[in-house]
Amino acid sequence: RKFCVPVMEKAFQCMTLPIIYHSDGNVLPLMEDIVQLGVSGIANLEPGAMDIESIKETYGSRITLMGNIDLKYTLTQGTPEDTAIEVRRRIETIGKGGRYILASSNSLPHYVKAENVRAMGETLLRYGFYRKRERD
């Protein structure tokens, strides 16, 4: 907080477009600061370090969440079925109510299985849409 927040605040004051803050590891101790600085979204929310469901519950109405599809196992060592299950779970839990962008927990490095990336995209196309509310 002492070293990072003042630098972020100064940098963010110069920006005119919505800000998506890239995180690595556990940034939960700084989440309230990040939100208060006016950040629009936070990426990439690593599964082992960040409980995205808890973050959604606490901050999901104030900030867009991005990522959390596991690079440690699912996308690199898992199967397309593993990937589809994880992606669908994120869409159904974190995507509920909006403010979620599907992505890996960091990037798509060269050692990610292509068939798992394809499964991620196909699952998104199958389940990742918002339904219009029906009027009473």
C-alpha cells in the first residue's frame, strides 16, 4: 500500500480510457484500494492465489473480473473436457450478473494445449451469453 498505491494513483490520473489492472498472485490486500482508484477491471486472477467466487461476491458490482481459467493444470495438462467444465463453471458462477471476461489466469503461452484453447472458445460460444430479462 505504501509503495504501490501512490504510483498507481499517479499513473491512473494520466489515463483517459477504462483501466484494467493486471494482477499476479494475491492482490486481495489491495483490492479495496484498486477499486477506490477507479479501476474498471482486474485481470487475470490466478485460481490458486485468488478465490474469484469470493471476489465476485464482495466486489463484483463495482469492478469487472477477468480470467481465472487455470494455466497450472487445466489449459496446459488437462483435457478439453476438463477445460469445458471449468469454463462453464466460471460462466455460470462468475458470469452471473455480468462483469466477467473469460480468460486464462495470465496469458496463452506456447505450452498451452491448442485443443484446450479451442474447448475454451467453444464452451464460451455455447454458454457465454447474457439472457435478456423477461418483463413481468
